[in-house]
Amino acid sequence: MSDVLGWFFAVTTLGALLILGALVLHAMPRILATLALIVTLAAIAAAIPH
């Protein structure tokens, strides 16, 4: 019985990871654009003499 539960847990975890991966890939352009904006603003802020 524990073998079945372990197998079920593994499949469920794998499925959740695949769904999460698909969502991340789907949102990737937005995430990358946000990161690029943050990095650019940080670089500008660092370049300005304080």
C-alpha cells in the first residue's frame, strides 16, 4: 500500500512541477521584462554620483 502512495505522491509532485513550469514559461517574458527594468533602474541609480 505504501508503494502505491509513494507512486501517487511522485506523480502528483511531478504533475505540479510541470504545471508550475508551464506557468513560469508562459509568464517568462513579463518576468524577464520586470527583471530587466529593475536591473536598468539599479544601474542608473548606481551611475548617478551620490
